[in-house]
Amino acid sequence: MGLLDSLLDMFGGDRNKKFIEAHRVSPKKEPLLTVGALLTYANEHPAQVLATLPDTVQNPRDILSTMQIHGAENLRESVAWLFNEGNRFEMDEMFKTYKGGNADAISGVQKKMYENMLEYMDGNPLYEANRNIKKMTRAFAESVNGCVAWDVERAAFWARMAVNAGFIPEDEAWEILRACHKYVKGHFSTWAEYLVSFMNGRILVMCNPDHEESMRDVFNKGCLLGSPKWGAIWAMHPLG
């Protein structure tokens, strides 16, 4: 989805309203769907429900297979790794060192992608149109140093895909989402901060110039998650 499609979603609302209404979860569980929402939407599934769209190119099993997840055991091991190790500790140190003045702490391609995305995020029109999350500025984006969301978002997303792939029961998926949500609430005060933290991790890992367009698309979708006309999930369930 490009910027034009994202703008159409913003002004026109979600295009899967009937599916969403048919698969609504209980009000008690709905806040848990705020985690994993970014990657769920980035893979063209509604973020407001646990169910995924049927007969789509972005099939849950296919998505997980690219992560070498082929069943319940793989899924549980992967989620445990993200919680206990993941990428965040090493990458947080890289950011800290880089921003502390060591220009060699990250590679040239990582620096270029980071600078390009800081420029793109500054005053992004999708974000400015979203009144439910703090306005995005370069200064705000630069103030978010870590990559915690990169790990926790993937853990929640993999759980969401795994239950739809038939790898794990629904109760287990909700337990993973509950743990992810608790972790996020302990580390972030706004979804804007969470979004930038996720982008920081993605920037360091997917720094090849070929990923720049998809990097922007993911950020656009994160902005829309706070829009009542579309995702509503971040707008309806703010952090803090």
C-alpha cells in the first residue's frame, strides 16, 4: 500500500467493515489487539479483530513460513526468544552509542535509512491528520532511542498469525497478546513512541535501499492505526 492508498483509507475508512463487525471480540479482549496491530495491517489484514481475511495473498501460514515458523513448537520457541533475547538489547546499545557521538556504531546504509526515515516522519501528512496521537516531528522521532517495539510487535503478530494458521489454540494466542500488551504498557506512554521504536528496529535490520518504500508504507499504516475512520484500535485504546 502506497501513500495514495493510505490517504484513501484515512478519508474513506476501512474497506473491510463487514468482516470486522462479524469478528468483533469482547470489549475486555479488544485492547489486547493493539499489539501486533501494526504488522497485521502491514500484511493487509484488519487490526481490530483476531481473525485474518480469508483467501488473501498474505496467508498466515505463508507469512510465518518466511520466519521459519511451521508449527506450535516453532512459534513458542520464537516468541520466547523475542521476550528473553530478541534484537533489542544489541540494537539499543548501537543507537545509544551512535547518538553518543560514535558515528561508526551503525553502518553507512543504516545511517542513510535512519536519516531518510527521520526526514519522512517529520510532519508526515498522515500523522498530522491523526488527532489522536501526538504530532510527529523529527525531534520527537529522534528522542526515541530504543527498539523495544521491534521485538514485542513481532511476538504479538506471530501469535496472531499462528492462531489463524491453526498452529495454536485461541486461548494461547490471547495469553501471548496479554503478555505483550503488559510489556508495552510498561515501556511506552504513547503509541507514537511505540511506532517510532518499531521503525528504529526495522531501519537497522532492513536497511537495504530496496526496503525504503516498504519502510514508508509501514510507517503510514502505523499512523492510520490511530485514526477513528480506520484502525481505531490505537485511538480507542491509548497507552498511559
